Amino acid sequence: MGKSLLVSPSPHLHANVSTTSLMRDVIIALVPASIVSVLFYGWAALLVFALSIVSCVLVEWVITKYLMKKPSTVGDLSAVVTGLLLAMNLPATTPWWIILIGAIVAIGVAKMSFGGLGQNIFNPAITARVFLLISFPSYMTNWTATQGFISRPDAVSGATPLGVIKEAIGSGSTIPEYLAANNLTSVTFLQDMGASLGELSSIALLLGFVYLLVRKVVKAWIPVSIFATVILISGIFSLINPDIYTGPVFNIFTGGMVLGACFMATDYVTSPMSTLGGIIYGVGIGVIVMMIRYFGSYPEGMSFAILIMNCVVPLLNIWFHQKKYGRK
Amino acid sequence: MSKLTFSIGGIHPHDNKISCDCKIEALPLPSTVYVSMAQHLGAPAKPIVAAGDAVKVGQVIAEPGGFISAFVHSPVSGVVKAIAPRKDLAGNMVPHIEITVDGDEWAEGIDTTDTLITEIPEDKALILEKIKSCGVVGLGGATFPTHVKLNPAPGKVAECLILNGAECEPFLTSDYRIMVERPKEIVIGAAIMQKVLGCRCVIGIEENKPLAIELIRKAIAELGYANMTVAVLKKRYPQGGEKQLINAVLKREVASGCLPIDAGAVVQNVATSLAVYEAVQKNKPLVTNTMTITGDCLPVEKNHNYLFRIGTPLSFIIEQAGGIPEEAAKLISGGPMMGKAISNIDATTVKGSSSVLYLSEAATKRKAESACIRCGRCSDACPMGLEPFLLNRLHKAADLEGLEQNAVQDCIECGCCLYSCPANIPLLDNIRIAKGQVLGVIRARAAAAKAAAEAAK
């Protein structure tokens, strides 16, 4: 017999799944939300998306090729996901050089310096967002009101719903007074305000998340425990004093809540492995984000909440394990 | 009744039961058979024949080499040519008895007819003795001597005999075929084992075998066995794993380090049940078994289920089935999840042989390993609730203590982790090595403790 045969230990079959296919699913899940934000914010948003993705992929390619001198890992599409998520955390007016700095921080600092995919402690896109927010606050909070497609945003300096409410309460007003004074209902208030590219399209994001659940790419417990905690805390506070504390619906659909809970907090690398660990991680994010929103100096705290809980993940992985067969 | 399944982990590979409609055909006799002395779990058997002896089919040619061991019988009639070491499937040298075939004359006292014998002997010791003297071993994969398993240690009581008809491995259909073609014999075999154990019996069959479920149910009804039921199981791998099957049927777990009997269960494969029937009712030793010839690169008409004589060389079977297909990149003996890759087609069949499986390169070739992305799919898939990613890391760090704490010794080597890994990390390969090391440590510790106890006396 001249033919040589393969010999290897079992199993001899493999599920049709790869890192690339999982990342591709995340990209597909982010498509509806990306389309919505491009439709609302126009060409500028498209440019931010393109620039962010290209920079992230390029930074990873350069680092693997010239610094690490290893085969490039851009084929696994994880840099594309980071680029996409970073873009969703930026206003449509972000200048190109800020995006590039963001990509260098996300890929270079948060991901590759730890050893690349699977090794990082902090979510790369969020690390970059927080870095940019602290370094360039004026650019990063230059929110434009929704403009519609093809209209170039002319950089009307607006603020996010979370921002204006915080300002109004800070100046001694109450939420109902603010809405009445500006001739708004709670529905139009949400629609009209400016936001980051990803924030506006909560429904599109949830749709994408359902796709990930159906494809069994991620599990629901982390987002569910975040949402449940946020609803519980904001429900109690807004019942006690609706004049200065925003309610559950407002808190779920504003800021980076849906994007953060469904796509950033569920990042494989920076979230706990066990179910119980994941629930504690989600509750922790929910508590921290509400504390920042109600009592902090920043109007939004989703990024900080996720980064803080990222630090706890190694401990959660040591403390909590899955139930083993035949053991207590 | 709703469909049952186990509670932790598991995967859903495509079942690929291509050969399910191929009737069992008796394979012709080869010119020479090589009977392995190590075809059961435990000590190898000791030959009791010498070169030049004439043997008949079913005649004892080797005795048990220890408490956990089994008799071996001649599968053919002919002349013993040699007793010599020979390479087995994996390439290890194992003593074999080589017999030149000159006919098909059976030893006296063996009933080779198809007549169904429904009357079960009353004497439990006689039943056990027959099972032992006929060399019956577990045919579900482990080949553990059946008479040992049916004779629980003093103080341990079997509450339920679980007959394993799950056949959860993709591709394999030999258990399915015997359930369809010989349901009554299987059911009587189960009743015989029930008599020995004095307990009820549940026959677990996966939902993808509706005909087998129907025919086994019919056989139980016709034979009027009251204390025996069929449980329909969900299609899920590794449903047929002993611990998983106990969990599915009895909703109990076998505690780590314990045996199924500690959870009140005895699990036997349907093929073993058939062998028990033949041993007890027909005095027929275990010299034949059923095997599937199939694969993803084999046209349907070239699929077979063969009744083969144990000791027939694989090369003879492959030739009878039409040779190795052009696209086959790997030959496997057993299922694609837990079977062994065949490195040597001159190796011989043993009691536990269940298939020759041809897989194409696209289906079976390992892909390049990439970085772990901590997706947790391996722990989701692990039916023992282990964390393969963690065990892999601990293995790389050579942390035996950590490995033991994280229960590497509980691994059943089902392959779900490696199957599920998107980064193609050889998790099970590493875990197997680690498990061997940790079991070595545990055994050494037990031996040291025993020695210390002796010394203290």
C-alpha cells in the first residue's frame, strides 16, 4: 500500500467553527446598528467606521509583522470587530487623527502589549474610548443632533440625553420641568438628541444581539444581569424621587447601555468563564454604571463600569467554576 | 414520556448514520486469523494451546490471566500455526495466536441454530459461570469482563440495569442493526442479566432510531417482561457514556472516583446483551461481533454491516468491502469521536471492534492551532463539567496539584472539548497526558499510604 494515512488521537471530527467564523458573526450582528447610525448621521459616520476599522487592522498588522515578527493575525477578524466597536463609541465628527490614536491605544496598548488576542485584561475598544474621553474631552463630547443621510453634520455642539439631564439637575431643575421647558415628551426627547454612533440604535443593537444568541456565539446571562440590575436600581430611585432620578426605560435606552451590555461586556476575553461569575460581573457593571450616572461627575459610566469589572474577572475565574459531574 | 438526556455539557455532531439500512452480512472466513491475547480490559489472557494443535470454533484457546481478564476462544476451526507477538491497531506488540483456517467446524455443545430460547436458567451462579466461560466482555468500547460487572462487590446493590442502545457516536450503526434484526435475543439477554442482579431494567435508545425503539418495545411486550422499559433519549453526544447514561435515565450522578454500582446502576451495551444471550442460552462463546464499514467518502452502496469472526485481519475486511476509497485520509476503528486511528491495517479485529470508518481529509485533518480566545466553548461542551481551557493551561505550567484540584482525573476522553474549540487547540491531547500524570501521582500516594499503614502495624 503506497498511500500514507493520517494518524492522530481522537476526536477525529471538529465542529464547523473557528475564531474567524465567531468574529464574522459579531460583525454581522453589528451591521444593523451600523446601518442605522450611518442613515442618521450621514457620510461622516461612514467615514468614522471605515477609518476606525482600517486603522485597527493596520496597527495590528504592523505590530505583528515589525515588532513581534510573527505571522499576522489580522485574518481572525478580531481587529475588525475592535475597529467597529471603537467607531460605535465615537461621535460622527471625530477627526481622523483621534481615530488613529484610538486604534493605537485599542490594538497597540490594550491588546498587543498583553500578547494579542485572548491575553488582554481590558476590552480594547473601551480602553481606547476612555483614553480618548479623558485626553480629548471636547472632541469626544462634540455630539451632533441627528442629521439624516447625505447631510454633512455641521458640528452643532449638542449633548447627549444623559448629559443634558445631568446639567439640568445640576442647575437645580427637575426632569419634568426640563422636558416641559423644552417642549419635549419623553419619547421625542430620546429620538432627537445626539449620541455616539452606536447609542442611538438600541433596537438595531438588540436585533444583532438576538442573532448572536441564535447562533450561540454568546450567552445571555451577562447582558440580562446588567439590564436587571439597572432596571432594579433606577426603578427604586425613580420611585423615591422621580424629579432628579431618571427611570428604567430612560437608563436602558440611553448612553452606551445596550452597546456596552450586549457587545462590550460579553467580549469573550475580558468576561468571566463561569455562569455565576458572569452574573456577578453583570451585576457589578449595573451597580457601577448607575452610581456614576446618579452620583458621579460624568453623565455616562458604562465604559468605566466595564473597565472596572474587567479588573475583577481574573478573581471571578479563580473563585467560581462550573458545576462538575459527580462532585459537590 | 418525554425524551431523556444528561444534564451537563454535550455536543450535537451530525449523526451520519449512512449505513443504517445495510443488513448484517456474514463475512467470509479469511485464510488465517490472529487472535489477540489483550482484547479485554485487565490482564492479558494466557494461551493454553501450542503450535500444531487442531482447534474447533468456540474451543478455549486462552485462559484469564487475572481476576479482571477473560477467556478467549478460537473463532475458526483449523491449526494453530504460531503464538507470537504482533502489532495491534496502535502499533504495540501484543501476543497473538495465529490459526490457519481449514473449515467451520464448531466445538461440541454449541447451539448454532437460530431457534429462540426464551426459558432463562434459574441458577444465578450457573448464569455467571456461562458468561465467564464464554469470554463475554463489554462491547460498548471498554471491553470490561461482563461476569465481573454483573457480580457487584459485597454490600453493593444494583437498583437498575441500564442497557445502552444510545449509539451516540456518529456513523456507527452496528448496535442499531442488531436492535432491529435481533431485538428478542437482546431483550432476553437483558432479562438474564436482570435475573443475576435482581433489579429492573431500562433500555436507553436515542430518538434517531425510531425503528429500534419500536422493535425493542414490541419484543419486550411479546416476551411479557414487566420489569423492563425503553427510555427514549435525545440525540446528543456522549449520551452513551456510562456516567452520562446513568444521569439521563436515573437523574443521578456517579460520584467522582466511584463506580456506577455506587449509584445503584449497572450499564451494559446492547451488543453485550446479545453476547450474554448467546452464551447463556446457546452455549456460544464470544467469537463473532458486528462491525460497520462506513465513512464520509464512501458511496452508500459500499457501506456494510458485517458479522465478522474475531481475529479476522482488518486488511481482509477492507478488501472484502472493496478496498480503501481514494479520498480516505484516515481510517478509524470505532467511532469518529473516541475511536482509534488505524496506523496498521494488518492489525487484527478484537472482541470490541465496532467499525472501519473512512474519513476524508476535509472532515478529519487537524487545523492549525491559534490563540485561546477564552470563549468557554470547551467548558460548555464538557459532559463532566470540567474546564478544558484551564486544564490545558495547568498542563503547560506542569501544575499537577492544580490539575488534580480541577479534576483532570475525571476526564472521560469523549473529545467534546477539542471538537468544540474554535482555535483548534489540542485540548484533549494535552489533558490525556495530564490525566495520566495525575493518576500516577494518585496511585503512588495510595501505595505510599498503604505501605505506611503496613509499617505502622
